Amino acid sequence: YDFCEGTCDSLLAISEPATTTYGTFDIEFVGICDDSFVLRAEEKLDIETSLFEYFNSIEECETNDQRTVSITLVGCKNGLGRFHKNTAPIQPLSSFFSSQCNRLNLVDRLVQRGLPVASARVLKETLHDCSAFSSTCFNPPNGESPCCGVEGCVCRHDSQSLCVANQCNIDPDVCCLLLDDEFTYFYPPCLFTSHCKMVEALAIFEIVEVDFGGLCAESADGELSLEQTDDLEQGLLTYFVKEEECEKAESGVTGLSTSIFDEASITIVAIEKSESYEIESVTLIEFLESDDCVETRSATQRTGGGAGRALQRRKTSKGKFQRKKAINRRRSASTALESPRRSLQQCTTEDLDLVTILNDQGLKEVTDVGVAPPQALDCSEGTAACSSDEGLCCGSPGCACARVSSSLCLSEKCISDEVVDFCCESNAGDYTYDFCQSTCDTFFAPTMSYETFDVEFVGLCGGETTSVGLQEKLGIESALISHFNNLEVCDDTIGANTVSVTLIECAGGRGRFHKSAEVVSENVDSSTGQCSSQGLVDHLGTQGLPATSADITEEVSHDCSVFSSSCFNPPEGESPCCGADGCVCRNDSQSLCMANACSLEPDTCCMLLDDKFSYVYPPCLFTSHCQIIEEAAVYEIFEVDFGDEFCGDFNGELSSRSIESLEQGILAYLENEEDCEALPNPRFAGRALVTGTISVKIPEGDIGTVSVTLLEFIESD
């Protein structure tokens, strides 16, 4: 079938592994990578990012069908920088949001990032064979690893772009490593990836009981104050961490350090690969006072009738703590890090004096302690420990929590499903743990903004009707997205990233549009390219549109909460909240579909342009949602009698031409029959297809015959 040729060629080309290339190249620098230049992690990222944008710009300007997906600096000395580079083919789905061609040269890009570069000359790139048994894959020379990211190949170097290009999952597992003991990610884009979430979930939970001598609660009801609880938890965390370090120092276990550069170069980042679990948090589960504490408090309250005693006799106060141990993900101390990880040390008796540690923490009344051996918990979902009202397994996926500690909130980034309600608890904006505030504010803040705006055009929308061709509509919307994205790059106070623009009216020299944008946190760099001086008319001209003037005259923000009028009852002909859960959709566009994974209600993103099954919005072609829609089908067997004059060839079989004529003729008949019926077949009305957690409703009458295929032909006698 000729009409399959283009699709099949594209499919086979995309799946061909040779289309991804792996290269190494050098750059002659003046100003960096010399004896006076100190290369730290920040400078390394700036150099890699500048090169990444530089190559992508060249590829965009030349309309190349390849894009650079990662740049990794592997050497920087004697005025020469050495880099690994991965390039991948453009997928059809990604081409719509391609950036504008920007011919800013490499030196300017480096200088814009604060690097003292006077010149930079890119030398010829060498491509590598990264097949499974090639020497470049499993035994590359000079301490390099150009095939890092290819399954089974050696990885000795890493970079932010290399991690992102591989969904933060490479071996060894360096993409999920931490910058410091505050659980700051070395590569922030990996923070919420599924792989790093899985790595974070690898943990051991234990119960540890500790005797505290005569430590008494400050409150009248025998409960520890928040300050006492925090001091206990922090003191014990310090003690357990020191105990852990001392055990490593005495055993000589230091982990495997992997240098990011070869031995002849300056070591920039050393990675400690230790499969051991390390203490991340200590959380108080229960505190029971000693008899002396209870009797003292009862004596002071006796004039009021006595408080009674609910506790069994005990000589010392006792605390039960949850201890969480997780896979070590901290980077070792090195010249690249401003705040290195905790280091191993030679230990003395004083280092492990828990009484002194607790006294220094502010608990002066503690004079003697006793720590029982830890008891491991089974915190898999469904176990008694996991569902315990005490919150024994708090922090383990799917388990109950009763309270949290500051260290547990740190370990869980404040917003894991299990701890978010506790760590993000606040009183009039005053958070229990200050370090959680920005994370929690971002987590609970609106993630999208919705606006309607008008544009006064000269040269567009000049007619009296809203009739606009599909390509012209797409061009106008694309130009506006580029315009807004450029403004957002140039002005980092905007705090948004426009993801969709939808034209809803175009007449009388005026265009009316809906716009949706991702709200960006103040501490997140949303820049996706270089700031350009182009105005809206320039962006329209790039799309081939004859606009000589374009002024945005009005922007109105909408409340798209589920019960707002903008959501469920917008003005006639408008739907500014389309894409927000439960809101009305009357207008659609390619960008709106892409921003919502091609899943809107009603289901307009998967519509076809013609009977050739061409998508109105081509980027939706291979999306999972539209694939589900395509799979929503009813298959039927039916028989047709053709009389006694219709015969096959000499062996009773129909020719291929006869078969195709039969199939096309019956298809045309069935389509005509459906067109003539006033009502749809009730068997198909309101069908629902459920795949996994995705439910797709097929509106009444939307199932029609799309194919007829001959299965068997039997001649008359």
C-alpha cells in the first residue's frame, strides 16, 4: 500500500539505533582551562550549558533532523577543554515547540554566563562505535567514557544534560547523588524523576529504645515540649551519625572513589560509591517519664486533688525512636563542592559520648543514658508496622504517620505523600520547620495560570468573520507562544512559562486568545533559551504571516477552580479554563492539546483531518491517549452474498484487484448507510474503554466503520 510508505520509513528510521551518535571533541580556549582558572561544579555546568545551547542553535538554524541532547566536560587543562557529546534524532512530537534560530556565537554565550573567555575554537568531532562489544563501550582509553548512557557501557563521567537525557538513570547511579547533608540534589532536574524517587524509597526502618535517666517533660501532662523533642532527635541523630562514621573509620571502608577526569587532570568531583545504608533521620515515637518525674509533678498538683498515675513504675525515663537508614547518595568532599559531605574521622571516646552530645544540644538534665540494640521493622505495605497508629514506618511508601521530625522532613524533602501533611503544617504561615516553607509553598501553589487577551492586528484578522485556515491559525498561535516565551526568558520576574495559546476569534482586525502557562517558583530557573530582541511582529513574520502591526491590548486572568464560573459556565464561545480538571472546553489548539498530553474533554485532540487518517494535530499521533482512542473499536463478522455470476480465477481464488474492489465497495456502502441513519446504533452509545487507570468515554454516535477486510471467499457451484 503506497500510503504506508512514508509512515513505515519514519517508523523504521526512528527505531534504528544507529541514528543516535556519540562523539568526543576538543575546544581551544583562551581565558579558561588554563593554570589560573579554577573549575568548580558551577563553572562546569555553565560551560556545558553554553555548548549545549550553541549546538542546538546551529541545528535549529540549519533545520537539522538531529539535536544535541547532552554535553559532558571530561578534561580542562592547558587551554584545552575535552567533551563528550550525544546527539539524537528529532522525534515528530518534539518539533512543534522548537526554539527560534539564534546565531549567538559560543564566546558570547560563555561570557553571558560569567566565564572569562576571550576565544573558543571547536575542533573536529570524533564519532564512536557504542555497540555492546566495542572497546569504546566497555574499555574506552584515557579514562574516558564516550558511550555513557548506552546500556552496558562504562560511565566514568557525568553531567546534568547527560543525566536528563537518560531520565537520570545511568550506571553507576550518580544522577541521584546529593550535594550536601541537607539533601540538595547535585543535579536539580533529577529531583522528582521516577528513578530517583525509587532510589530514595530504598530505606531500612528501625526502632531504637533509649534510657535518659531523670529527664522529665516540661509540660504538666508529662509530654515533652517541641523544643525538648527536637533536641532529643537532633542529639541522637548526631550520635548515630558519629557512631556510623567511626565504624567506617575503624574498618577502613571508604567506598570507591571515581574521578570525573583522568589521572593527569585536576579532580573535579569524586563520587563515593558505597552500597551501605546511612542514618538519615531519627524520630521520637513515644516518651515515658521516670517515677521521679511523675511523683514530683503529682506532689506539686496534690492540692488540686492529685493527678493519679497512669504509668508503670520505672527508674528512668525512656524514649522509643524510629531510625531511618537509606542508601548513601552523598558526593565526597572535593574542590568542586562548597559544602562537602560529612567526612570520616579517627574516633575517640568523647566522640561517642551521648550524654555530652545531648547536654550540648541543650538537655542539661541528662546525666546518664543507655541505648538498646536497634530492632528492624518490616515496613512493606500491608504489614502491622506499616499501618501502626504509632507511625513506626512513617516515611516508607504507603505507611501511616503519627508525627515527624525535622530530620525525617529533610529526608523526605517535606512533600512525600506520607509526610506532607505534617511537614507542611503551618499556623498563619508560620511553619513548624522553616526549611520546608519554600518547598511546601511551591507544592501547594497553583501550578497553572489561565488568561484571555486581545491583539490588535494590522494585516491579519481583517475580515468580518472568524474563518481562519488551520495553518494560519497554527502560525498565529505559534508566533504568540514564541513571543511570550521570549519575554519570560528576558524577564525572570514574570514567573511563568507559556505552554499554550488558542485563537478563539479573528475578525475586524482583532484576535482574541486563551492562554495557559506553568507557574514557576521563584527559586527555579525557567529559562529555556537566550533572550531575543524580536517583537511579536517579527515572530509572526517568521511564521510567514503578513502582519505589519500587532499590539496586545488586554489581558484578563481567570479563576479556574472547579466551582468558578470561568470553569463551568464561561461566556458563550469561550472556555479559558480548558485543560483544568472538570472545566468546559469549547476551543482547542495544537499547543493546548500538547500541554494536556492530547487528552481534553470533549476528545478533540485525536480528531482526524480527512479520511486518510491524517491527524488535525500531528503531534498527537503517537500519544498514549490517542493510541487508546484508536484502539477503542468494535469488530464484527458479516457475510455478503454476491449471486452466482461473481467468480474467482481458475483455482477459485479472487485476484488482489478483485479483493480490494470488494473491500472498498462494501466500505463505501457501509459508510453511506451510516450517513443516512438519523441515529447511531444504540449498541455503541456511550461506550467506555478502560485501560489501566485511564478511562476514555466514547460519545454517542462517534463509532463509525473505518475498515472492511475479506476473510474468506467461496464461489457458487
